[in-house]
Amino acid sequence: MASKKTIKVQDLIDIVNRRNKHSTCSPEVRKGWNSLLEEVLHKTDNYNGFNFLAPDEVPEGEKPGIECFNQDTSKNVFPDESRKVFYSVKKAPVKQDDPNWHNAYPMGIKL
């Protein structure tokens, strides 16, 4: 009988985030990964939000999760909502004093 194996939640987050950032597969495939990860994060009390990936965070020629226009959040568009980066309670997201804060939080949402 095979022994029971486990995976760290943070390892699963890292896998899905890496795939969301680098994959060229269909948005439907990424939505499946995201759905599974969100369920695991909620069931383990590790969910700490997400952000959409910007154009400079996805492969060239691929649609980003969000396009921001001069920090005017009323003009943001979401070309591919499957392009996300997830956070866990144990790994805090970027802080406001980080120079890239506006990219990590394009809508000014603090987690």
C-alpha cells in the first residue's frame, strides 16, 4: 500500500502562480487551476486575496489580467481574468512602501 503524501499549501500557490504567469494555454485551463487553488485556500483558512497580472508579467503576445491607465481605476480593463497571482495568509503580499506597490495593487486594494 502506498504511503500517504502531502503537499504544502504554499507550494501549491507557487505552482499555480507560476503557471498563471508563464502559461500560453487557454484561459479555461487557468480558470480550472484557479478554482481548485481557491477552494484549497478557503478550506485551509489560507486565502488572502489575489491580484491580476499586468502586461509586463505575462508572456509576450498573451493577454494580461489587467491593464491600468494612469492609475485611474475607472478605466481599468480586464482582458484575461484567469491571469492572477494568489496570496496566502502566511506569505504577505507587497507592502505600500514598495516602489512597485501600484503594480501589485492596481485598484488600490489592500489585503
